[in-house]
Amino acid sequence: MLGLAYEFDWSVLWRQPYGMYLLQGIWLTIQLGILSWIIAFLLGVFIGTIRVSSWRSMRFIGTAYVEIFRNIPFLVQLFFWYYAGPMVFGQTIQYRINAIPNLNYYVAIIALGMYTASRVAEHTRAGFAAISRDQYQAALSTGLTRIQMYRYVIIPYALRVIIPPLTTEFLTIFKNSSIAMTIGVAETTFMAYRIDAETFHGLEATTGACLIYLALGLGVVKLMGVLESRFKIHGLIGR
Amino acid sequence: MFDAVQRNLPFLLGGFWITVKLMVLALAGGIPLGILVGLGRISKKKWVYYPVTFYVNVIRNIPLILVIFWFYFVMPIIVGSPLDPFPSAVISFIVFEATYFGEIFRAGYQSVSKGQIEAGYSTGLTYAQTARYILIPIAVRRMLPSMITQSIITYQDTCLAFVIGLPELVRRATIVDTLEVRSIQLFGFVAFVFWITCYVGSTISRRYEVKEARGV
């Protein structure tokens, strides 16, 4: 069955310096995941909120943001910021950008954050939509002001409704961060590819990287399961 | 304004054609395999259920880019000679998308309430007839929006085959960019092509969702 003679060498996964490559890659993957998640969460909740605002121009901005960022592949967005960014900001700023160490690292975080924000915004909107009008009326009729209504009733409900989809998005962000390898961010996938370039044992390195993502994914799911059960509302049907 | 795009339009459109071909093949293989995966996920036979569930859980936790790499590295060992990136990309896409379509089919099947099936039996239909007239129509209607969404995601993901050197739209844009140094217009063009096609797709998907909500 095996056509090409291939000598497996699994030691590339722990032999130095390759083991160190992978460890550095994991650390960078976690950094990318968490930092871009913070951007995605803050921006996404904001965009999702203005999408349901009663102010028409705000609604338009929110909708435009979601429609643009959701309908373009993340790789294309990443390339756009990476290649076109310096041109957009002009030559003088290009030099200053180049002075920043690891420009591609920041580009990846911001691009990933902005891309995921469009998806978080959709979940946020769905979260607001899931709250029945009665809740608003009940809150207002007990004499709360509009700000208090949002603070004590609507936002706590909406947050709990959107936690499960946000869990999935948090998992997805780790997987999407692997695309940052294409602009030379040295995360796990990049390191697997680099090990291939140095040892020609890409299959072992890639399999190792797959196992790393698997472990990371299962870890995130465990973590989020704890979070979900802590924020569960008893009696909120179907959640 | 778009001079670099105009000069290289045939080259870029050739890349777009590869993108489309890859998507069509990925769907043509991914959906049938996905049906099998979905059937395996609802199977009561343990020796079917556990391997299929394992497959789905593993693949869904791995980034697509790694799946593409993995097949690109493993295919030469199986075939015996270095492989063109295209078949390798097609295989990895089929394997990857099948798990997502499989979950859509499972969810669609499980969303049909038991009462519907029992109603079918009680009116004297056989299992095959119940499936034919009740189960499948309801499940398909429920699945259609998420299937269109997943197809759009597949289409967007095709550009990841870039990493193994498949000369599709994004790769060709980068090639032209190294010659012309017109990043804004080239990647702007690529972004626009993807945006307009995906926007049309998601609009269609939304229309189906509205129909579903009305129960038509």
C-alpha cells in the first residue's frame, strides 16, 4: 500500500530545537486566541448592540460592518491588512509601522479580532432578539429607568443567552488563528511547517500540531462548560 | 484605477475558476459523505456510532489549514509520487466538510419530533413511507438554511488551499502583487469577488429561512 518509502521519525516532536518550536507555537496560538478574542468580544457586542438600536444610521453602520466582514474569507482580509495596510496609511507611516517588531503579529490579532467581531455581533443580536418584549415592559413598569432596565434585566439575560454560541466562537478563534501562518506569524501551524522545511518530516510535525489543537480544543470546551453552568438561568426555557 | 487587475484579469479569473471547481468538488464529495456521517451519528449500533463520533470530534477540533497540510504530506506516501496540490486539496476538503455536513444532517434528523414519526406509523405507513413522506421533507426543510450557510463557508475556505500552492484566486493575486505591487487594488478585487458572491449566497439562504419560519 505504501508507495513511497518513508521513514517515520516521531522524535521531531520533542527533539531540540523542534520541540521548542512547537512550544513557542502553542504559546503564540494561545496569545493570538485570547488577545483577538478580547477585541472580538468588545467590538462584536458593540456592533451587535448598535444593530438593534433605534437610531437608523447606527443600525446601518452595524449592518454594513457585519455584512462586509462576514462575507469575505478571513485569509483575504488578513492579506488585505497585511499587504495593503502600509499603502493605505502612506509611505511615512509605513516606516514607522515597520519599526514595530512583529508587525504581522499585531496585524493577525487585529484582523482576527475584527473578523470574529462580525460573528459575535450576530450572536449578540440574536441574544437581544431572544428576550421577549414582556421583559422590557415588565422592567419599565416596575419603575426602572431605561439605563437601569438594560443594566439589571436585559444585559444579564442577553449575556447568558449568547454564552453558548460565544463558546463555539472562542473555539473557532483558536482554529482560525492558524491562518495567521500565511503572513509569517510563528504559531503552531507555522512551526509544524517550519519543522517540515528543516527536517522533511512534515507528516509527523503536522500530526503533532493536530494533537496540540485537539488538546487545546478539549481544554477550551471544559473551561467553557464550567462557565456555562455558572451562568445558567434556571427556568429560561431551552437554554 | 484598477489597471493591475485589468491587465491580469484572465489570469485572475482562471484562479477564480479553480476556486469554483474546488468548491463544487468539495460539496459533491462532502455532502454524500456527510450524509453517511450523519447516519453514523444517529446509528444505534455502537461499532458504527463510536468510530464516526471519534472522526467528527477529531476533525472539528483541527483547523482546516492543518487538515490540508496533513493530506498534502500523507498523500505522496500513499500514492507513491509527489502529488499535484489540487487532488490533495479536494480530498482534505471532502474529509473536513463531511463532518460539518454530517452534524447538520444529524441535527436536522433529530429536530423532527418523535410524534411526527409515530403519527406516520399510526396512519398505517411503513418506516420507508414515513421516511419518504414525513421525515425527509421536514428534515430537509430544516437543514436547507444551514446547508447553504455551510456551502458558503466551504466556498470561503477554498482560499486556504493557497498554503499548499494551489493557484487559486488568492494565490494568483499574490503572484500578480509581487510583479505589479498594487496590493490595494488586487486584494480589494479579491475581497470584492468573494464579498459579492457570498452576499448573494447569504441572501438566498435568508430567503429560505423566512420561508421556513412561515412554514411554507
